[in-house]
Amino acid sequence: MGPTNSQDDKIQYLLDRAAIHDCLMRYCHAVDRCDAELLRGVYWPDATDDHIFWRGNAEAFVEFCMPILKSRDQTMHNLGNILMRIDGSDARVESYFHAYERLCRKDGTSNDVVMCGRYLDRMEKRGQEWRIADRKVVLDWWRIYTDSADWKRGLFGTHFNVGQRGDADPSAVLFGDRLHRG
């Protein structure tokens, strides 16, 4: 449902959309930077997540996925099309995602995995905050590569530091504790 004709309702509708979008962006940042605290903050404490091969309470999902994410050399989650239907303090949100993961094998070589699908979220606004109340992940497409780019060669022969996890990443300096406050 969209806003009514009232100017205040239209403004609130846009503010709600922006807050929902920010929550979704924090999810991507949290999983890619392996920030468990930030990831917990995108779900309500009683939220559920049906994440393809895992289903249960969102808090348990955070505990389940952090070791897996930390075992990856790199991950990158991107959102594309986002469809929202807001009805008061309830929202239905479909977000298309592309997830990239670089897996390190036991023999020291790496391979890349690309997954594409959709997050189907029921979100709730409690007080003035929007968070995920229930998530279902639908996997629409994937590709598992047998190799990965040779990062030792750099990009076009140029060497640079790639993104890091935790306080080592440049975004930690940029945002500091502001990221956790939403």
C-alpha cells in the first residue's frame, strides 16, 4: 500500500522506505565484513530466517553463518531490484541479490561461487525502527567455478590491498560506531 494523499503520510512513507533500504544495506555490509553485532541488529530478536539450507531463529542463524563466512577469503553481497509494499508498521519486501564468495580449499587453491536469488522479507516497524521479522531466501541461479582469479598478479598488473574484515577494513574508519547505530 502506498501513501495516502496527506503530505505527512507521503513523507512518512518515504522515510519508511529509506529506513527499510538502510536495514537491507546493513545486512549486506554485516555479512561481508563478518560483523555479527551489526547482523543481529537487522533482525528482530524473535525473527526467523529460512536461508536455503538453514532454517530457524535469526540469532541462531547469525551464530551458524559467521564461522562459514569467516572461512571464505572474501564475500560480496549486492542488492538489485527491491520491491516494497508498506502497510502501516508491516512491510513485504523482495530484494534481488547477487552473492560472490571466494572459497579457499584445503590444498591452498581457491575457487569462486556466484549465487543469485531473492530475499523475501516480512519487516516490522517497532517504535521508530524497521527490522526483518521473517526472511525466506530463494535461490534462482548459481555457478561454481573451478578456479579463482590470481590475486597475486593484481588487477591489470597493479597491486593494492583488497577489502578486509572487521577493524582492518577502510569502512571501519569511515563509519566507526555510527554503522551500528543505524
